Amino acid sequence: MRQWVKYLEGYLDVLAYSLNDNHFHFLVQVKHFSDSDLGGKTVHELIASRLKKFFQSYTMAFNKQHGRVGTLFQTPFKRVLVEKSEDLTTLISYIHINPQKHGLISDFRQWEWSSYSQVIQFKKSFVEKEFVLEWFGGKKQFIDFHSREIKETDILSLTDE
């Protein structure tokens, strides 16, 4: 998470995340940039460059810590554009429930490596929890929505695990 903050804070707003044993999910919103911020690059080029640096730095740190060499990630990261408001709601919940879905924990609310607890607690966080809670209509609605069952068909067009 330190690497995320180092390379991507100021470029992306984090709406939800989950760090699982063999994959992770981040739902982000790209910040707005002026032409001078872009330095002749497109927004896509700027964000892709920052993500590349993030992945490289994480890989180097992981390899050093575990005494290994080589690539860490099997394939390029996947990204989808969220175009419908109901998809944003579903994806936030899907990301939080993901560790339970994959059998990593029996209750996703207890998974310490996701943004779920950060959203409902008043701790300082890099997650845009005010936006998320407002999006759901408040803390109670956020918690209630996460109690609903999410059908795979609700997210198939948005994700590809």
C-alpha cells in the first residue's frame, strides 16, 4: 500500500480495493489534469506510466524480500470502464466480497486487506470513503447493500477473473 501511495496518490482516487492471495482489485477514478500537468502526454499515457512504475517497484521490493528474481505478474493488468451508475455500486460490493467468494475468509467484513472496514470506520485512509458513502446514500445503505447476494451475471460484463 505504501508503493500505491508513492506512485499513484494524486493520480487516482481509490473507491474500493481488495488484496487477495493471488490477485487484487482496485476500483479507481482518474483525477482531472490540466494540459500543463500532462506534459504533452495523454491522460492514458500518464496513468499507464504511473501504474508501470508502481508494478515495477512492487515487483522489485517483493523479489528482494523473498530472494527471487524475474517477473511477478503473469499477465498485464485488466481494466474496465464503468459507464453505468448501477455498475459502480455492484463493483464496489463485488470487490469487498471477493475474498469470501474465493474462500480466503468466511466473512468478508473481517478481511483486513480490503477497503470495506476503512469505508465504515472513521480512520484516516486514502480511500475516498466520503464519496463512497454518499454514493450508497449513507453508511447504513452501504452495509445493507453489501448484505445482498451479487449474481455472477451482474459483473460478468465488467470483470474477467
